[in-house]
Amino acid sequence: MFLAAGLADLSPGAFLFAVAVAAALSMGVFSHASKRGNRRATAWGIAVFLFAGIALPLYFLRYWLAQRRRV
């Protein structure tokens, strides 16, 4: 309900900017995950595009914890 009200006030330029930022973050996470051999790189990229506020910190937290386990 509140989300729909917020989207109604969004200008086309602001919408395109938000989509561009989400796409850039998504491609960055996908690239990072695939370079490091993550089997779920595509899923991480899609999750970051749709839910960046949750998925981006979660991805890097999991990456950081995995790196600490290897050392």
C-alpha cells in the first residue's frame, strides 16, 4: 500500500536512475560471484536487482565469512 503510493510520485527520470543503479549493482555482484566460482552467481545477481537493500549486504557478508574460514 505504501509502496504503491511512493511509486506514484516517482518521475520517469528517477525511475530510470533507480533501474540503472540496480542493474549496475546486479552486474557487479554477478561478475564478482562468477569470477570466484560461485555456483549461484545468477541467483545472486537477480536477488540484488530485486532486493538490493537486503541481498547486497547479505552477499558480501557471506563472501567475507567464507574468506575468513579459508584463512
